[in-house]
Amino acid sequence: MSSILGSIKDLITSVFEVIFSVFHGAFDLVSNFVAGLFQTIIGFFHMALSTVGNVFETAGDVGKFVASNVVVIALIAAGVFGYLQYQARQGRPVKVGDKKLN
């Protein structure tokens, strides 16, 4: 008789384990879905902020590149202007092709 009662006890325990397992699985499914949704939203904002930061960093780098090239071009122009002034003060005509500049 005790084996029958033990079997019924095991059957009831198994039924409750199945029910709790189903509820636990459903809860895990919902909680993982909500967590994934929040991670997606947070990831989107992180991506947007990273993109904006990279755009500003690139603009700064381009600005530095342009500024450094402006300085180099200005130095070359100043050198050419100084050379032309020097040639004019020496009384030598400055010619470009067939034209005189001064």
C-alpha cells in the first residue's frame, strides 16, 4: 500500500513541477524579452551618441588639417611675395613667361 501512496505522491509532485516549470519558462521568456527590448533601446541611444561624437571628432580633425594647410600655403605665399619684393628692390625685372610683373 505504501508503494501506491508513494507513486501518487510522486505523480502529484511531478504535476506541480511541470506547472511551475511552465510558469518559470513563461516568466523567463517575458523577462528576457523586456530586457532585450531595453538593451535594444539603450544600444540605439549609445550608437546615436557615439555617431555624433565621431562626427564632431572628424570635424575637429578636418579643421586641424585645413588649418595646418592654410598655414603652410600662407608661408609659401609670404615667401614668394618676399622674393618678388626682393627682386624688385634689386632693380631686376620679375618676369613670368613673357610678361613683366613690375
